[in-house]
Amino acid sequence: MRILLAGATGTLGTALLPMLVAAGHELLGVTRTAAGAARLTSMGVLPVQADVMDVEDLLAALDGRQVDAVIHQATAITGVPLFHRNLYATDALRDHGTANLLRAAAAVGARRFVTQSFFLGYGYRDHGTEPLGEDHPFAELTGHPGIDRHMRAMRSNEDQVLHAPGIEGIALRYGMFYGPEPATRRLMHLAKRRLLPALRPSGTTSVIHIHDAAAATMAALDSGRPGQPYNIVDDQPVTFTDYFRAVADVVGASPPRTVPGHLLAVLPYLHALMVRTHIRLSNHRAKRELGWTPDFPTHRAGLAAVANG
């Protein structure tokens, strides 16, 4: 299969590329920079140097190309967001960037389109103790301007892809990423310096190792049902406090110090995520329909692999 991958040099794109190459697919990778193009070339990927947010630039770079499928993994997240504004560029990619990639998909003859969605589309609030399936309400507005901006973008992304005429659209609602990548390495460094907090109270999240996320993307490309979203998470939701304790444990650091959660209120996005939000997701649909099972079923298994890698 010939595949166009947007976000080819990002965290998940970097994990996904070797799997796609090993499976025998022919790849075109979208990147904005000459350095990114050189990196893709070294991996045996045909670079498409273009800005996803500039539809004319994107279409010109793809002129004369034909592909079978598009995978949208483009984000503008370079670290842990502290404020809602840190996600505005990614919101734009989820909205206008998705529209541009769908235009590109039509131009190059692609029939299948897999897009990156996100677990926080279920809402930054306490969802209770039961795991949420894909039929749970998604991207509902709250009246909070920052949060609603993210909700509209995630809803736009999914609606465009799942309902695009002539496209077999699939949305993957990934959990919080971790693995052999800079953000996780940074947490391990902070844990060694005893700078990770044990929050009280602490929010609950659902996580996914980046290699399991990439494997699920491969499975969705082959087996996903058109028009369907899938939760891509491991088997065990975790509080942020327990996650940070596990990070400290795998690097042999002392347990994090307990701090009041309200101290994060000066960082509105981080407070909403790490203190107020409780999201436990079910991965049953992905396991059943995609034939996918995470190699790292819990965060402890995955973090240990990172620390020992």
C-alpha cells in the first residue's frame, strides 16, 4: 500500500514509520523542514516538504502523486502544555489541518484515512469509576473558552474524517503517550531530582506506550471499520500520583513528595488535566475489532522497558 503520513517526524510518526516500512508499505512523509526531509530520506521514506496548514503548498507538493491511504498524526505539541494557549496550534491542525489533508487525500486518490484523536475529547472532568467506551458523549461544550476551543477542534477532526464522502475514515482516540521519547525521559530526569509531585487530590488518566499506539495504528489501517472511533489505551487507568511514583520507582529515585493539587491552579491547563479530570477508558472495541493487544498492558511494564532500554 502507498501511504501518506502527516506528522512523520513527530513522536508517534517516528515510532510508526519503521513498522510501516517493515510491513512493505511505500511511504510518503510530510515534513515542513529540509532537516525533516533529509531524516525521512535516510529512513527510506519519500519526503513531501510542505506545510499541512497551507493547502495550496500541500497540494502543489503532492501534484502527480497517487496514494492509497492517509494517516494524520500532525500535532504542534513540543512539551507538556501548561496553559490552554499551548494547544491552540494543535487545535488548528485538528480543524483546518484535517480539512487540508482531506483535500489532499481526494487529490491523490486515497480511499482510507486514519486520524489522530485524543482521550481528552471525552472532557476535562470527573467521569466516575466505570471505563468509558466509544459511545460515551465526546467533545461536549462546557462554557469554558479554553476547553471548548479544544473540544471544537477534536469534534471537527473526527466529524470531518468519519463522515467524509468517498473516504473510509477512522479516528483513534489515543491515551496519554509515554515511552522512549523526550517527555518521558524528562519525567525520569525530574524524578531523580525529586521534582515530580505526588498530587493530592490527583486526577486519573489512561495511557498508551508509543509503540503500542503505533501498532494499533497499523491494525486500524488494515482492519478498522470505516466511520468508527477507537480508544487506544492500555489495560490499567492510573492516577497521576501513582504514575509519577512508578516513574520514580523504575529509575531508583525516592518517592515523590506529596503536594496539594491546588498549587497547580496557576497553570490552568495542567490543573484541569492532573487534578480535576478522571478518565478511565475501555480498549475492548480496539481489541475485538482490530485484533490488537498492547505489548505493555500497564504503565509499570512500559516504564520499566524505557528505563532499562
